[in-house]
Amino acid sequence: MIRYPRNLRGYGPTTPDPMWPNGARIAVQFVVNYEEGGENNVLHGDAASEAFLSEIIGAAPWPGQRHWNMESNYDYGARAGFWRLHRLFTGAGIKPTVYGVATALARSPEQVAAMVGAEWEIASHGFKWVEHKDMPEAEERAAIEEAIRLHTEVVGTPPEGWYTGRCSMNTVRLAAETGQLAYVSDTIDDDLPYWMRVGERDQLVIPYTMDANDMRFATAQGFNTGEHFFTYLKDSFDALYAEGLAGAPKMMSVGLHCRIVGRPGRVMGLKKFIDYIQSFEGVWTPRRIDIARNWAEAHPPIAQIEPHTWEKADFVAQFGGIFEHSSWIAERAWEMELGPAHDSVIGLHNALARVFRSASHEERLGVLTAHPDLAGKLAAAKRLTAESTSEQASAGLDALTDAERADFTRLNTDYVEKHGFPFIIAVRDHDKQGILNAFTRRVENDTETEFTEACKQVERIALLRLKEKLG
């Protein structure tokens, strides 16, 4: 593998301003997962009963059998938990997003009517609430298509958002390939939406959450009381609200399940959190589709270069001159494990510099000797590379007085005779006098010290060249 597909870069040290409506400092988005009636069950044609996210500790699938207690647990979410959450959110004036499993929605017409009547967004949570990790791609594609078809039939409108949850490595791509979704949420990798290129389509991704999520009531390391849930949500909100006050607003997702937080002993923690955030100014509580529309307007997708996807010839043609007359560095860099993290100035520089640093002493010396003298004969004959010409001109080395030219000529001769390679300095970091001062000082160093310093300067020059090339 010479290409690493995971994107570990993200937005980097400076996140974009999401431009939330009315200058909001945070978007707090509530998701109600509606899965009851769509879970694994032999009644639904599945091989075994459900065993995930329930009150039954250590539950295991029962092959070929119905599991009465498991079914009752899920039934509670539809019969009681949903209506408790419906009253809470409508009373608070908040419209959440529903992640609705299509088959579950089809078996719950009154709940769907209540969602639609309250103007909740109903996004798709897949066709059935089952694992997708082992599904063949064609089968999962068909399941996505059927989920959208059935959802449209039951709700009356097609879903604009997608979240499988128990997804495969193909899910996000397959959902994006439908071409009809405003967003996909099968990631937990950021605090802001972002665009993902899928084929010829820019797909908006709105990350979800597994930590600010009531599912942790049903896990070994999780919440035990509503107060625990409230405290965690409050701490998450406080951290993100502070970032918003500092000029970097974010999004906070809160994941809920009717059969889990809909229990009386837990719902008060959620109510306490809602009351808490409603005491702050600048808090936006949108549906997920509202976030998608806002982001698409404020931050439409823009073309981004992806050097890690380029053919070798194209990569070398673009970056072969970053290290002076040393295209072999770009050739070897292309053969490394490049990924999305290298599609930036810093990422590309790191890849190229790694090749340079790991090269033999003779190879690095070759890079040093490939550099021209400062204000030397090549410059006078206009035989420098375009990069070197621009760099030397930036420091005024193309407009020296006779006396200055004599000083550079003398220093160049003394330096090369002593060290065996030209004096190298990132001239864009200095003015003419600063370069002369460094030249006079460094010519007195021992060769080992100068070799190390020259290599550092070569890397610095490469970074500045990449910045100029890529912006």
C-alpha cells in the first residue's frame, strides 16, 4: 500500500467560521434514533434476535428464536419513550432530526405523523437496523435504494440526510453515489461539517457523535444516571461554547434513542441539559438539514488539489523543482505512503523533506551543489532556474552595486573553497544586508556545521517554494 486513504488532516489549526445564523456561537443538534421495529428479529426475516443497545446486559443473539424481553425493550421505545421525547422537545420549542429506520417507520404510522406534524426532520437510518460490515457492496447498495424508496412511501417525502450507524467501509460512498442526499453522517471525526469528494460529486458530511450519546447508558463504560448524562453534555457544551466565544464556533451533536433516554430515570438529565443551554445567548438548535443548508450556502465546495492521487509523472512535473535540480526527491516521495494529509503545503513538504533527510550524504551533497552561487555567474548569465531567479530578486540580489557584487564574489569563492558547496540561505527570509551578514559569519564555521545548516536552509527554501506554488 503506497496510498493511505484515511484523512487525518481535517481543517488543521484554524477551523472555518461556520457562519451560523444570527452569529450563533454554537449549534446544538439533537438526533432521535427511531429503530424500534427495524431491529434484528426472526419476524423480520433475520437469522436471530437483536443483541445491541438494550437494558439486557450481556445479551447475545438467539438464532432462529424470538427474544421476548429484547422485543419488549425495543417496544418500550416506540410505545412510551418516543412520546416522552416528543413532549419534551415540542415543549422546549426544539425540532430535532430523526434517524428513522425505514422498516421501523413503516410499522409506526402514529409516531411518523407526530414527527411530521412537529416539523421534525426525518433522515434515513437505513432499511433495517442491522450490521452492514459484512454486506457485499451490491447488497448494501440495494438496501440503501430500498430504504429511500420505503422512506419516501411512508413519510411522503424522500430523506435528505443519511446515517446507517452499523455501517461498512462502503456506506458513505454508496450513500453519496445516490446523488440525492444533502448530507451523510456516518462519521464521528469532526466538530464541523466538511465536503468529501466522491467520484464526480462533492458530498457534504455532517459528523455524528458516539460520546454525547445516550447509548453509553447501555455500555459497560458509560452513564449510570441522568445526572451523569447531563454533566457530560454540559461539559461538552461549555467547551464548545467557549471556543465559539473565542471566534471558532462549532457544532455539538447529541445522540438519543427512544428506548434508552426515553426512560423516566434518564430523561430528566436530558431536560436539565435543554434548560441549561436555553439560558445562554447565541445557541442555535437546528435540525441537521438546517445545518446542511447553512453550510452549503456559507461554504460551498471548492476545487482542491489532491497530489496524493496523481500519477507519478504529474507529481514529479509539479514538484520536481522544489529541491533545486533534484527531481529524484519528488520521485521517491511519490513512492511513499501518501494520503489526504499530504494534500497541503505542510504535508507535501514533510514528504519531500523526509526523502531528503533519509538520503545518503553524497546525495544530499549533490542537492547542495545543485544550488547556484548567490549573485554569481549563473545569475549574471540569466541561467538560474525560475525559482532561484525569483528568490534572488526578492532580496535585491539582481541589482547589486559594483562593491556589493565584489563582496559576494569574494565570499562565494572563499566559502566554496573551504566547504566544497555553495553558500545556501533562504533569501526570502532576509534582506540584502542580512544575507551578507550571515554569509560573513557562516564562512568561518567548520564544514560539518555548515553542511547541517545548509541542509536546513534547503528545506526552508523548499517550504517557501511550495507556499508560493500552492498558496
